[in-house]
Amino acid sequence: IMTARLAKACPLNPRQRGCIRAAGCCENLKLLQTIIQSARREYRLLGVIFEGIAKAFDIMSHQHILHGLQQREVDLHVISLVSNTYENIHTYII
């Protein structure tokens, strides 16, 4: 329910590939392979960036996210649920 409500207020760019329900890793690898083959075939330069998990959680402040949800007039109950997910959290990578 939260995902559906947030998607209405904050639609994702169709190029978004991470953190969404999709066909999985295979689809992303096939897309990358197609892009590389196209660049080779057309003799174009290609830059590829792989973003690691190290920067996945510190790009935007939680307050900024909550403010953006308020500006987009997301239901206050949903904003409260999102806010609660940020309280007393810790990330451990083993």
C-alpha cells in the first residue's frame, strides 16, 4: 500500500534499475550487454558507473526526504510510517 501511494506522488524514472521490483539481475545484465555491443558496433565511447552500497544510504538526509513527501502532499499517515523507519536504525554490512 505504501509503495503504491508513494509511486503516485513520487514516480520513478523509467531508467531506475535499483531498489525496485523487476525481472531481476538478468534483465539488467542483458541491458548492459546490449549497450556495450551497440557502443562497439558504432565505435562510440562508453562510460559505465557501478555504484556500490557504501554510498547508498547517505546521499540525501532523512529530513529532506520527509520534506519532499510533504511538498508532494503525500498522506500524513504514509509520511509518518516513512519517518518511523528512520528512527533508531543502524546498518551493518558483514
